[in-house]
Amino acid sequence: MKALAVILLAAVAACGEGRAIFNVDVYSFMAGTGNDTVPYVIPIGVTDTVLSPPQKVSLPPGFGNSVVDSVRITSGGANLINTAGTGTIGFQLYIAGDSLGALSPSALAIDIPPTAVNGAQTVAVVISGDLSPALNSVFTNSEIWLSIGAVGSNTGGVIVTGDMALTALQIRVVMQEHIL
Amino acid sequence: MLLLAPARPARAQFSLDARRIGMGGVSLSRGGDLRRFNPAYRAVKDRAADGSAPRLTIPIPLGLIDFLKEHPLNQLDEDPLFDPKSPLFNPVELMNLIFNPPIFYEVRKVPAPTNDVEVTIGKNAFVVDLGATQVLIPEQEFGLGSTSRLLDMGFGFAGFNIGVMGFLQYEVGFTLDDALRDVLKNADSVRANTSYRILGDGLVQAGLAPTISFAGRLTRGPGGEESDDGIYLGAALHYYMGATYARGVGPGGFTTGDPVFGTTPIGLLDDTLYTSNGPFGTGVGGDVGVAWISGPFEVGVGVNDIGAELTWSDTKAQRIYYHPLTDSLYSTVLVDHVETTTKLPITYIANAALRMGTGTTVGGEVVNSGRGTVIHVGVEQRATVFAVRGGIARDQRKKMQFGWGGGVRLGSVGLDVGFWTHSNSFADKRGITMATSISIY
């Protein structure tokens, strides 16, 4: 990783006062690991949150002193593959510098409003927006941990069951590089 | 750093003489490069003797004054130009300063490139888009090198001279392999299980050379002794005594894992280092030169270090490599106490000048000091006390540069100004330098 870091740091340094922009394809790290899918089972009259196991995403090292201007999701989507029941499912993304932290409420980066589900159906959800500025500094680490959460409510008469499966998640991090 | 090494930085301020700068680099004197590269010119009288060239040139460092105004000496500690911890620090700007010292005033500064760098990261993707800065990534070998004569002293009579000169030759070159060049120049993704390399080749050799030389006037023109007309010949025979020599060749780089992110790339270094075990390099070489002066016309050619091949009787070759498992460098001797030969590159100059009676002087030079040919062509028009100058040049990067300027001479004192475009900066645009100097005739 040192070699990549050296090349990247040299490249960014050569651009003077320009910004470093990272487009991180988070989904590529999660796909196939099982961490991209959250199964949900919501009893009648209950609102609950289920989180996926934390997933590590590697970032280039050496940006520890940089200042992150903004972090936003530029492309994101999930499928709500509902198998039974009526209710709503919301999408949450948690980001932290370590695996345990990614399961903490303080790591909540974005909360997508709930989407209604009814019976056996698949509903596509668009995920976009700015992430919480309070978490900006996390992106100066050489690795971050993410967890996706399904916030479900049951408004019907049967148990709501299904999977929330991530289909895309790309994050854009803009920072004023300060590499030394 | 990799990106801070563009093709070949050319010498912008090749002279402290505003007259020469205004003529695109053409020298009106018979000293400097002419005597260095053409031994025949050691027998030709300098033009200072007849008052047509200055005895002394004093540069007026307006650029230094401006630089110190912008960067006060008592605040250098906090100056973003020199402080890597400052958010305004720009290493390219600092390198520009090194390659283009601010002796003369920069009429148009070359802007340091500033643009966003966009990096795309995925489990198996790593794309670095440098944007406009991609122009700095060299397509071919880049580096630096020179052949210098550090000292040249001796004594002589009747055109003959016996002395000793010191020589130093170094050449360092780097080449990006195709894969790494595509990543940096074409924003291609770093791929899994792929090697990315920079190929290096560096050589340095130095020593002393006892020399016997001759420079004399072969024929005289119709002007006789009073004029410089005639054919001049010069030659020098050197016995090179190499003091030290070293050469390193090989790649450095890394091999990615699978996936690109999440696995640690393996460092690559497997070079061969050749060194002399002592001062045992010997060889013979020579310089030759000829100059012909006929009235207003003058032409000359000089070639140095012809056949200069040094035989190093006691050298060794070592393999230096990086072992990723132990994260350490190792070296093993491949061969020891073996003979190796090296060559000094041939350097040359060709010059011509025409001094017309109308106050017009036209001149040109082709110089190769060991790393690329530089061409200068210029003209000066004098009218009463005033002079107007212009010239063009092709620098070591094969870029055209332009010079222009003028001056005024009152008795034995002249004030000259010259403008010169240059590209020896880490940018694709030309800068313009204004040189000012006082000449004493």
C-alpha cells in the first residue's frame, strides 16, 4: 500500500492547491460478502432497526492532516425484496473509523425516508444526499467501516419479512489536501 | 517525486548578460562556450581587446529584489513557498524556483499547475485522474546529465600548453513502464496482480586528465597581424585518470494484489550497481577545433572527448534487491575485480557570425554539452549609441524560445535589457524573463 500511497501523494502534491476528490465505490467492497444485504423480520405493531455486519473499505493512506470539505452519495440504490407483510422500510448508512463504531448510533451518516412495502414485491430505493458533516474527518483515515441498516415498521396484520439488498453505493469525498 | 521530474529542464538563464539574452542566447564574445568547446579559439584574440565586446558585464538582479520583496528573509520560516506544512505549499512552484532562479525579473511568471485530482477507488479499481497536470507526465525517458570540466590549468609557450583538467560526467535517466504511464497519463485503472515500474539508469564518473594541447594561427588574411583574419587550429590530447565511477541500472516499483484495495502491494526493486574499487580508470581521448575568420565573417567547429573510453581495471557488480517478506534491502556481489569500460559523451559546438559594416551582427551557435542539442540564432543592429536585438533558439526540450531586447552605450558604459521566453518550468506555458545588465567596455 505504501507504493500506491507514494504515487498518489506525489500526484496530488503536483497539483498544487487543487482539491483531492475521491470517488469510492463502496458497493464493490460489499458485494459478495453478504454484508450488502440486511434481512428483516418485523413483528406486528413494532418499529425496529436491523444492521448489517460492518464492512471495511480501504482508502489511500497519507491524508490524515487533510480537511474534508464534503461527503455525498453520488450514486446509490437498494432493493427492498419484501416477501410478506405491509409496512415501511427505511435505509440508513453508518460510518466509523472502526468496526464497533460502525454499529453505534453516533455513526449514522444518512437516513433515507421509509418506503412503503406491501406483500411479496421488490421495490427499488434511490439513495442519495450529503452525509453528516460530523463524520467528515473519518474519511481522512486509511480505512473506514460501514454498516447499512434497515429501519422497518409493521402497519399491517402479518409479520413483515424480506431483504434489503444494496445495489449501488458510490461516495464522493472532496478534501483540501494537506499531505505532509 | 515522480511527477516533479519533467522531461529535461532547459537552461533559461544561460547567461547573466542581457545582450546575449536579447539575441536568443548567441554570444558575441569569443570566450565562454567557444573556448570551452573549441580549442582553436584559445588562439583567437577576444573581442574585448578591440572594444566591440565588454570587458566586464554586471547583471542587475531586479528579479532578486522583487523576490526578496515578496519573500522577506526574516519571514522565510513562515513562507508557504518553503513550508511543506502550509496549506498553500506547492512543491511544483518550489521546483520552478530551483530550475529558474529569480536573478532577473519575471515579466510573465509560469503559473504552477493547480487543479483537482480525482481518484476513483473500488475493490478492484484505482484510477487517478490528474486532469491538466497529466501534461507533466513524461512520455519518454526523463532525467538530467552533464559533462563538466571542473578545472583546466597549465602553462605553455608558442601555442603549446601542458596542464591538467578535472572532468565530471553524470547522467540520470528514468523511464515509466507502459502500465504506470497509462495510470498516470491516461487515468487507466491500477489493475490487480499487475506490476508497475520505473526503470532507472544512472552513471557518474570523475577524475583528472593530464593534457597536452596546441592552439595556433595557421594562416593570416590580408589584414596581416593587425587583424584577426586567418585559419586557427586547436587540438588537445587527454590522458584520463578516472578517480571514481558508479552506475546503477534497474527497475523499482510494485506489484498489486487481488483485490487492488485490501491487499498490500509487493514492493519491487532489483537493481545492479557497478562501482570502481578504486581510482583505476584510464583512457585516452582528444579535442579538436578549427576557426576561420575573414573580415566580418567568422565560423568555427569544436569537438571534445573524441574516443574518450575509460577502462576501469578493478570494478565490481552488485545486485541490490528488496525482499518483501522481510521488508528489507539486500545486496550480493555478482562479480568482483573485473574490468569495465565507460565512455565520455562527445560534446561539440559549431558557431558562425557575420559583422556587417552597417552595424548589423548576425550569429548562430549549435551546442551539445552532452545531453541534447541547443541551437541559438540572433541578430544585433547598432545605430549610433543604440542597439536593437532579437533571436530564436531551440532548447534541450526541443521547444522554440524567443529573445529580444536593446541597449544604449555611452562611451565605455552600456546599459542593456533583454527579454527571453523559457520553458524550464513544470508547466506547458512559456514564461518571460527580463534581464538587465551593465557592460563596461
